[in-house]
Amino acid sequence: MHIHNDYIYDPTRLIFYRSTLSQHEIDTIISTIPSNDNYTELKLKLDSYNAVNATYGLNALNEGGICITYNCNLRCNYCSESSIDGSQDTLETKDIIAFVIEIIRQRAIGKLVNKNSDPLRIFFSGGGEPTYSWKLLTDAIFAIKEVCLRNNVPLELGMATNGMLSKSQRSFIMEHFNVVMVSYDGMPMLQNKNRKTASSESSNEIVEETIRVLLNSKITLTVRTTIWHDDFSYLQSAAEYIFNKLGCIDEWSIRPIIPKGRSLERVAHEHKNLNMFDFVKYYIDLLEYADKNCPGLKITNPFLPNSLNTYSCRAISPTLSIPWLLANGDIVTCVESITHTAIIGCVKNGILKYHDTFSDPLLSMCQKMFVICKNCIAFRFCKGGCPLRHKEEEGHPTGMGDWECKMIINYWQYVFTKVLNGETCFGWSARPIHTDIAKKYDVLELIKDDKWEE
């Protein structure tokens, strides 16, 4: 239970009631308003999975991710993979097709069981830059399209790219891809500071041209900005620049740096002075600023969950929805980490094999945090937070796990304060419950506008 603006929040019921009520009155409310939290049931199910000797059964998949290379032509100063040139790990087209055919087989299960006829979605990302191995990428696209056509499977292709593309590459992407995320740091000053080429040249001009060209196509375009803690104050200027200079992108996704790879040394050096906790404040200020000055600019953040969740992570093996094929042939559950992920299988020489059992460290962490975080005000939304972040903290403490938790809590404290003042905040509001007991004790329920459902 937590108090906000003279109200107590009951996360098991998503309700608010006055802090001045007696214990008898609170007990009356609790006894008459049933809990909408199935924590015990969810915990029993989560605990029933063996994280040490995990198994992977057939899921009704509809998506797959492919990391075709660890090489990259940029040297971003916060790259979580420290990507450079020279990695010998590379896939072959036959390996990619074996992976896609298996997803098509599992998609057929979903089509039968769930009556799901959505297109198969294949996304290229992770590790290095997908367009670095251009011939492999184009060969893979043609092969994937051919196998989907042969099996009468509708297909959507997506990719994350650094945007350092030639004219012919842009044309190919516009012809074959449906969804593209371009990494761009919001404005020239930040882009050229953080995202230099291997020869230390600026990247802004080429990447901006890529964004403008892709905007004039059928592609759904997201611009992803990664921002250092000491650049938070530039967010509003970046919003203005994107809105006025680059055009009407479909989404601007903003994420603070994660202390991994190249950023880890700087974070470790400056840890005592890191002002990461201000990100929510700057982000909320940005949303309010953009609403007035950049109408139509959709701004998102992958760190701040804005919906109720069953489990914190869809990359744990029992609920896996997007398996990833890595450049070394491993099939994993989470592309964000090679060290702390479940390796559920592999592809070699065009032959795919799932492992009989494997270790799933993310599942183990989910089971742990499901208990530790139960009484947190944000639990119903984050369900313990990103298990990878918590796992990484065990080996290289940076304060990131603590920061992410506090960031999410601060976000929800802001939402609760707004809704208790009678406002709508990010789709959430609080309304009176129309029962005799609830009316008597001024009980409010937390609700979300369907239009905001993710």
C-alpha cells in the first residue's frame, strides 16, 4: 500500500481510497471489492517452469529476428555490443532459410489454434549493422520471399539500421521492407558527437538523407534516439528539429544509454555523478512540450511500461514470442545479450536443431523479481522489470537496475498524482466506483482509455 495525495493505492485492486479511513472501513472496502490481481496463480505458473533445465516446446509464433552480423561501419560511443569491423561470425542464406521455415511451421500452429492469419514478420537487427553484409542481406530477402510465396505465407519485413546507406541501398529497402527503424540522435550536434564513422567522420548528413528518403515511401518509419544523461536537456530541441526539419515520422523512440559495451567505461568512471534519475522528469516535460509545439509527433520510450503486464519479459522461454537467430548460428530468446540469454537451439549448414534442455537465466531472474517486487506501486505494470538488466547488475554493478526501477516508480507516481487531481495522464484516469460501499468511502478505480492500449 502506498499513499499519494491523501489516498492509499491498492495495486491488487487498482483502486485508491482515503488514507484517513479506519482499519475497519478499509477492511470493508477490501471485502466488498474483489481483487483483480491473480498474483498467486501467475506465480505458481511461473514457478512451475524449470529455469536450470528448461525445455522449449512448439509455440504459436508469428515473428522472428535475425542478427546477420556483428560488424558495423560506425563507432557509436554508447554501443552496447562494442561493434567494429572484422568479426568472422556470419550466417549463410541456407541457415536463415532453415530458421524462417521453422517459424513458418510454428506459425501454422497459431493459424489453426488461434485463427491468426497475420503476416509472418521477420526483423533484421542486433549485434552490428544489418546492411554491413549487404550481399547476404539481399540474398536472404530474396530467399525468404521465395519460400513464403511457395508456402502461401504473407510476409512483412523490418529492419533496424544506422542509416549510413547509399542511394541504391535505400531504393532496395523501400522496395522490400515494410518497417524500418533508423538510429539517429535527434539533431546534428548529438548525432555527430555520438555516432561517428570508423574514420571519425560525421554521420549526420547521410543519415538525415536516409530518413527523408524513407519518409517518401510506404515504409513505417521509426527514429530511435539514444541519449546520454548529460544531454537530457536537449530533448526539446531535438523534438523541434525532428518535427521541423525531418518531417512527419511515424514514431520517435527515445532511450537513455544502457551501461554496456563502450558506454560501460564512461558510466563506471562517472557513476557517482550520474544524473540518470532525472530522465523521467525530462521525458515527461518533453511529452508536454511536444503536445503543444509538435502536434502529431508520437514519442515513445521502451523503458516505461504503460500497460498492465502478465510477466515482465516476453523473452523468457515459456512465453517466447520472438526467437532470434544470431550471426554465430545460435538461436536465442533475447537479442539484447549474448551472455545472459537462453540458447534454445542452433542452425549449422542449413540444419536447425532445438536443444533438449538449456539454462534460462532470464526466467530465473523473473521468478526471483516476481517475489521481491510484489509490493511495489509499479509491479502490475513492470512485473519486476527487465530481467536482463537485473542479471547484468550481478556481474557488473553500475546502478542501472536501481535506476530503472526508480525511473518506473517515478513515472507512475507522476501518473497517480495527475489522475487523483482529476486529469487524464498517458491514457490513464481515476473514476469513482458506483457501488454503495465505494460511494460511501470515496473509492476510485484506475482505468485506461482503450485508445491507449499497446
